[in-house]
Amino acid sequence: MMKTSSMTELDDETVRSMAIGAVFSDFGGKINSLDFHRKEDLLVTASEDDSVRLYDIATAKLLKTTYHKKHGADRICFTHHPSSVICSSRYNLDSTGESLRYLSMYDNRCLRYFKGHKERIVSLCMSPINDSFMSGSLDHSVRIWDLRVNTCQGILHLRGRPTVAYDQQGLVFAVAMEGGAIKLFDSRSYDKGPFDTFLVGGDTAEVCDIKFSSDGKSMLLTTTNNNIYVLDAYAGEKRCGYSMEPSPNTSIEATFTPDGQYVLSGSGDGNLHAWSINRRNEVASWNSHIGVPSCLKWAPRRAMFAAASTVLTFWIPNDSNADPTVMDTELTAGAESQHPSQ
């Protein structure tokens, strides 16, 4: 059984020791997105096989699988409630307009539909402090919603593919748009327009992911051409940047560790990389064992991260220094894989 340890401050040695502790290989397609709950030991995935799956990350157990054949399952994030999620649709956007659903995993019920977006949603995030959430769509709009009502609370029309993120205090949100521009808004008065705009100098590729570090000091950007940047969240200056191998048709993801000291990223060559932000040096790299990981997130309160392609893997510190070839053999056999339950 995989045991994850609570989060203490990380060091290079712990980061280097990360290894696969559990594998879930029964997905019928690519995992489109995953999210950790902010306070509970839970992870949720949305996959091309139309499944939404809930996991206990402390015990590496699959708790629940639900299927969504009518709408599909694309982007997903937890609400504040541990068994409720927001999930974006892949199908029937034209006919139903039901681009977002508020789902109860407890009794497999749709609590609310949110209509408005005309194209696929590519970015989704929940406010850490209240019932607001945001979605960015290929229809060139960002919409702001409230879980309690199905009408859109606000809309921003943009050029290009929009990407959205709240900071960890929920006071500011960032929107990335065409030409590498990042605009910062006060979440309580976004109708007044952005209070700051950053430019990722020289890189005009679209930003496909933004994350704020937990201390709010740094922003992490991933672009569609697999460049990764860490920016000062206050001044917008580039602290460091990394170029990953290209991955045609697959977006990679990068993630901060919870202490904000390290960045991890996938790459088009199937490897994972970790860097120290302050020292700007690579600390570790690993074979992901799952091809190009399209999803990568570090758990908020544990020494653990999840990487996913068509397979979901949980990575934890490896205290035993086990022979990596043994792990390779186990992976080929699909060790620890869980079967879906309805």
C-alpha cells in the first residue's frame, strides 16, 4: 500500500527521491485534467473516456467513478465541498449550451448547469475564498460564475485563447491572452479593468496554464510551445525560464511545490524535470514511464505529486532506494491498477 507523508519543507534530496508509488492504468483514453482538493486528501480526474474519478491520495484508492456520456468530461476542479466538482463539457455545446456542470460525486447528480460558452473550455478555476469560479473558452471569453446561481456574473472578451487563475488568497485573478500578455484583476472589482499587465518578453506563444505559488510571490506560466516561465507576481519580471521538448497535439503542465521553492514540468520527450527557483538549477529529472504527461500537479499538503497521460501515477519520496528496473517491470504489468465502480 502506498503511504503519502504530510508536507514538510522540501529539500533537494527529497525532490530527487520522488518515485512512482501507485499506478492507475484502466482509463479508456487520455486524462484531460486533474485537481487536488485544497484541504482534504482527495484527487479528481476527468478523462476522454467520459469518466470522472475520485481518489483518496493518502491510501491511493479509487473511491468513485461516474460516467458522463452526454456531455463528456474535459476540465475539472473541486469546489470547497470534498464531494462536489465543476466539470466542463466536451460534447453537445451547440445544441445544449451546457458548457459547465456542478456535480455531486456523492450521489452522481448534476446540481446545476452553467450555460454561456459556445466553444470548448480550456481553463477552469475555483476561488479559494468563496463560491466564485472562472472559465476561459476558445470562444475568446472569460466568464465569472457563482455556484449558487446558474447565470453568468461577469464576462471578459479577449483576443486569443484565455487562461485564468486565482491567487491563493482569492483577491487577485490573472488572465493570459494573445501575445503573451498577462492581465491582473482585483477579484472584487474586475469590472474596472486590469490593475496591471505583464508581458512575457519575446515569447508570443499562447499561455495554456497559469499557477500562483502558495505564498503569492510567483506566477508559473506554461505556453503552447512548451516554454515555462516563473514570474515575480508583483513586478512581472521573469525570474527563470525553461524550454521543454515539443509535444505535438499534447499540452504539458508545470506545477509549483507547496513551499514555492521548486517547479516541476513534463516534457515532449516523456521526462519530468524539477528545478530550484531560487538557485535556477535543475535538481532532478525522471522518466515519467507514461509517455508525455498532459497533467501534472503537486498535492497541496503532502510530499506527493500526480502525473497523468492515459495512465495516472502518484509519486512519493522513495525511502528504500529501490532498484528502478524493478519498478519498470511492475509498471508494465499495470501494478496497483484500480477498476472502475459505478
